[in-house]
Amino acid sequence: MNLQLALLEKAACEERLAHLLLFYGESALHQREVALRLAQILNCSHRTSKGPCQACPSCHKILSGNHPDILWLKSPKKSLGIEQVLNWQEKVYLKHFEGKYKVSVIEHADSLTLPAANALLKVIEEPPERTIIILSAENAEGILPTILSRAQLVYFPDYSEDAWLEGVGDRLEAVQALTLSRKNQNLATAILEHGVLKVQEWVDAFRGVVKERDFLKLFPLFPIDKQNAILYLQVMAVQTQEGIQKGIIQPFELLAIGRALDVLRQQVNPRLVIEVLALELFQQGGALCD
């Protein structure tokens, strides 16, 4: 454990943890683990100087995701909107059910819309008693400056590959996800959550459509929601980038995928985005990285 995380745990044990923490960096998995451990320390019934006991009902509930005072906010759409934050806000202001501290973890905090960020700011400025809010993000720069200025920043570098593999369960599937993501740990984590086989099958099918330039073969790839479309395009982007480095793919393909991702984040219909991308690659003679 590095010094920064050791100091966080010490502050939690002494019940003087900052009410707003911003975890940022490359390892989303590590951020989740630390957030869970801090929640355990704050609510453990038999806490020791070394941390939570890991045996009491509170510790077990937190790890299993069943503790009523530990709240997780994660957008299914890769962006956090005002409605989600307002629903979360109602829960934050409820009385504690059984824990000593209420801990809220907001994942992908760098994807908050401006109205959502302003709603969050109202809670941060007047936080309920014994409430800790942990923002988890890849880029601190994506956080509203007025929120950023109120948070204690904690940077998380990438795990080593072995440490990441040990923390995600099924090792074989984790290796497949890491390979598919070209060793991007955050992307690999998202692939595991969605399903490695589903991602691989969709990306392979899209490659086949582009290779054959057969627009009709796009139809079996739908329906598709925004979150899935973004994930698939991110996988194609890292694979295409690798192909460019090897000199087997032209840069225009990565630019086309990048434009598609930007448009998707602007609430455009994902089917339309995928169809336009396919047509653009047809015209340019794209082959996408194998």
C-alpha cells in the first residue's frame, strides 16, 4: 500500500476522513476496492488498528453490495444526468439505516452533465452528517472546477498486470478481456462487465460487414443501446490504434471511430452512428484491425 492510501485509511480509522474524495487515474478496479475498504473501516463493528475485521455483518454486507448505507451511482449510459443525481440526492438525505457512516461512490464522475454536476455541488456544499462522497473518475480535468476545488484528490496509477488479473475473478476471461482491450485495464473491466464473448462477437461481425462492404449485414447487429455502442467502438479504437502502429491500418479509420464516439456522447441514436461509420469505412476502403 502506498503512503497516500495508508493515510486515507488512518484518517478513516480516526474518523476524520474528508467528506469529499476524488479518486482519479487509470485503475477503476483499484478505486472500487479502496472505496469499499474505506466504507468497511467507517462502518465495521469490530475495527482494529489494521482496518476492518472482514467478519462482522457490516463488513459482509458492504462487500456483497447489500449494505443500505453504501450507495453506488453508476450511469448505464456513460453519462450521468440530472435525474440520476436527484434520485441519488434523495437517498443521501435519508437517515442512516444501520451504519455509522453513509458512503456514496459515484463512478464515471467525469461524465456528469453540467446540470447534474451543479446538483451534486449543492450536496457537497451542505453534506448530511456522517456522509462521505467518493467520486471515481479517469480524468480529474473532466470534473467541474467548483467540485474539484472542494475535493481531496487521490491518484491511482495502473495496477501491475498480475495484480489486475488477481482482482477480477475468472483469470481466463480476464486475460481475454485484457487482450481484447490491448491491455487497457479500465476498458478490460468494462468488457468483463458486459461479457467478453458478446463484445468479441459484435466487433468481429462489424469487421466482417466492413470487409465485405455489405450494408444489409449490419441489420443483425441491432438493436444496440448507447452504452454498448460506446464500448464496442472503444474496443475497435484501441485495436485500430495498434494496427496503425504496425503499419497495417490507415489513420483515417481511427479518426472515423473517434468522430463516431464524439457523436454518440451527444445523445445521437447509436444505430444511426454505427450505420454512418460503416458507410464512411466502406467509402475509404477500411479493413479495421484483426
